Amino acid sequence: MDKQTLIDNLNGDLANELSAIIQYITYAAKATGPYRPQLAAFFLQEVTDEQEHALFLANKIVALGGEPTTQAAPVPPADTNRAMLQAILAAEIQAGKDYTQRAVEADEFGDKGLAVQLEDMVRDEMGHSEESERMLRDWPM
């Protein structure tokens, strides 16, 4: 694993974290119905974790000699509470996979500290996906 490829991949992860921040804020605003207060609160509480991930990634990219992206990945549109939860679930599962791969790449590059932090981020993303999945389990169609 060469440094530039690692930087590029971390920038892809950063774009996804920036997207997650926008996604959670937007979905909190768009939540409707009798569970709106709880759903909006759930979405907003996730923003802090995503901000921490984005900040870590940006700092690491700079430490490696790169330039952090300022462009977020596209946010999937969702018109219902269920669709929002499904989009969140898909994004969190993908983030877990991406960070698992990035941890392998960090190990190959020889940056154990980065690998450990990425593994912690996998844990965070899996916790988010499990919570979203549980909410969807009995969510009305």
C-alpha cells in the first residue's frame, strides 16, 4: 500500500463522513409522524460521532501529506421515515466495510495507530447499523 493510495482512500471515507453528517441533519429535519421527536433525536445524536470521524480522517490525511476533501459524497434521497432509516442502515453497513478494508490497508502501510483507530470506527459504524436495523424491524411499511 503506497501513501498516495491510502490518502485517496481516506479522502473517499472523509467524503462519506461529510455526507453522513448532511444526511443525518437533513433526515432529522424531514422526519414526520408520531415518532418524529424520537427519530429526529436519534438522527441528531449520530452527527457527533460522524463529526469525530470526519475530523480524525481530515487530520490523518494532512499528517500523511495530503489535502482533505471538502466535497461530500451524494446524500441518497428519502421521502419517508422508513426510507430514511433504510438509507442510514445501508450507509452504516458500507462504512463498516470500508473501514475494515482501510484498517487492512493501514496495516499494510505500516501505520498501526491508524489501523487501530479505523477498527474503533468499525465498531461505531456497526453499532449505528445495529440500532437502525432494530428500529426498522417493526417499522410500519
